[in-house]
Amino acid sequence: MPTFRGRFVPQIESTGRPKKCMDILLWGANWTPQSQRDFDDLEVLREYLRSIRPSFCGIRVYAPVDHADTVAMLKGMGILFIPIDVREASPEILKKVQDKELGAAMQTALSCDADVLVTNNSDWFPYVEDFMDLALLIVDSGFLLYCCEIFVRGHDVPWAFAHPVVDITWNGFYHFAEPQTLSHGLGFLYAAQKKSVSAEGQEAGRSLIHNRLPNICFTRDRLLFFEMQKRAGQRAGWKRQEFNFEVGYYLNFYYPLIFGGFDQLALIVSHCLGLGLGEKNVGATYKGFLDALQAKNGKLHAIFTDPKHVEFMKRIAALRHYASHRGSLAPAKIVDPPAKEPTEAELDAEIAEAGADIVYRFMPPGDLRDTMVSIVRTNFKMAHYEKGKVVDGVVLIEIDGKKGFILPLNDTSWNFQKFTTFMNEVLAELGKAI
């Protein structure tokens, strides 16, 4: 238990804070001109991060000391890096991969707590799942830049390599950073204004493109950032810090934001085509809206009723409904119970041996002490369940009476792409109709 100014402050074991420095290991030779341009772009970001005072996040680059080609390239380009000795693969890693060099790369990456191993050896990319088992990413130099963007955005540095802007605010950032994401919407707003669409239709469109869509982008990036942090916690062996609270917080915004986007698109369509429906009667899946739309524009109706879009809307609707009305989305674990659950006496013995009874040892008898004893026992009991962990980070979902588990963090980018595809289809066809 640490002391500050002579005071004991309780400490939670096996936990920590978000990783402030992203660690990158370069492993290759004869890097292409494109890779060199990527590394040069990365150094621009690193130099910008170093200029921020006080510093609150950074990116470190490692290179094996005996990789002469990589070392010469980095020195020639004036890129700061940390030399590192190559480590031989452990027996555990060699069980996963037979390639000794690949095993050495994995072991060396773990030795410097690398978040990402960057290579130009395409033969290694099929081993991506083996890297994920070690809480590592293996990428090429191009995807490395995307990983770095997510990392610094998670630390409140709005940055995009394709369109770098320094010190821009979040409310304008995504217009610069992701023009491809907003281009269809901006084009529609221009057409709506040019063709004198109703003020209600233009305002609904403006709110979608300038407010909701950047909100979705921001939430997506935070989820991807905490996915990186979960891997860092896994490598550190933390048992009580898996960033599930942070992930759950943003999931409880992500799904309602996307679901609301469906209905906002329906509202834009209703206003622009003059369907004559009250706003409360307009929704992407409402029968009244779909019937009125079918009578007015068959092509738009086909987009809203396309089975692949309907299936996606049902999936998001189930998660949004739970988050908004039934509870809070909180990723959890699926575990196999131990063959024999420990008794309270056995748990107390484990607690005492670990010294964890310090939490309540000196508390006087009473309800508060009993509560603390119960909490510590529960934590130690769950450790037994942890040994039988099957999968982590799952959320229960029910669609059309059928229940199942999903891994929402795995769906983050997929959900974003599915929504923007639907949005762009609707706005492109609506632009032709107004």
C-alpha cells in the first residue's frame, strides 16, 4: 500500500492506466519507397507530439540492432529510434509458429511491449491470429499510420495523415480528416439548397451530416482506441483492468447514434419528398412511412427494405433498445465453472496467503466489514472462474426472439461501414429525386 505525505492510500492490484506511449517494432529489410514515405509521415506526427508541453502521449520506434538496412534507413532519414537486441523465441511461441525468424520477431516485440510489429514480409500476415493471441498487431507501413491515428485521437490529438491539421477542434476535424465519409452528405446538402428543398428537410440533413455523423466517427475512434488499450492490458497481465467500463460507455452511445441515423434519414426523405407525415410517424422501419415512400419513390423504398439493410437495422435496434430502455451494455466474459467451487474457508485461506485481507483486517466488526469481506471473497472466487474463460468482451443480443452473443468491439468498423453505405445509397437516390 503506497504512502503519500505519510498517508496510506489503498491500491488496487493488477490494474493500471491507459498506455500513454505507443510502441512500434520495425522488422524488415529493403523497405520500399512507399514505406519510407510512411515512416517520414509518422515522424512528422512524432515531432508534433514532442512539441506539445506538457507531453501526454508519444510514439516510440524500435529497430533490431543487427538489421543494418533498417538502421541505415532510419539514420539516413533522421528518424529517432531505439535499438533493441533480438530475442530468441520462447518454447510457447514456437508451439504457435515454426518459422524461427517469425518467432524471434514475436518475442522481440513482446520484450519491448510493442503494440504493433511492422513488416514488409507478406508471408507473415496469415499469422495475424497468432499475433492477436499475444495481444499484438502485425501490419504493413500503411496500416501502421491508421493505428497511430487511432492511438493519438484516443489521447485527444485530432490527427489525420492524409489531411494533417494542427490544433483543430473535434467539431471540425472529421470534415478535414474523412472527406470520403462526408462527401456524399455534403453533396446532397448542396443539391438540396440549390433546388430549394424545404427548410425542415435541409435542417434535418444539416444535423445528420454536421452533427450526428461526426459524433459517430468520434465514438468509433474511441472504441478502436480502447481496443488497443485492452491489448496493452492483456500483455501486462492485468486481471482487473480490461477497459470494459470505457468500452461499455462508448458502446452505449455508438448504437443509439447509429440507430438514430436510420430514422433521421427517413425524416430527411419524408421532408424532401413531401410525404405528408408528422415527424412522430416517420421512422426507417415504420409501416406508414414505408407505404407512403413506396407510393412516392420505388427506388428509395427498395433501399429501405433491402434485406441486408433491414437485417442490419434489426441488429442495431436490438442493442440500442437495450441500451436506452432496459440496461447498460457492458461487455462480459463467458466462462466454464470450476469442477468444484471453493468454500468460504478455502477462499479466506487464499485471501490471507495473498495478503489481500489487509483491506478489512483492521476494520471493526459490523456491516461495513462484512461487505468488504464479501467483495474480496467474490473477487477471489471469480479468479477460479477466470481459469475457464471461453471468450471475453461479449454482449447478449436478442433478435426476433432468438438470442446469441456478439463481440461488439469486433463490429466497430463493420457497423460504421454498414451505416455509411446505407446513408450514401439513400442520399444518392434522394438527390436524384428532389
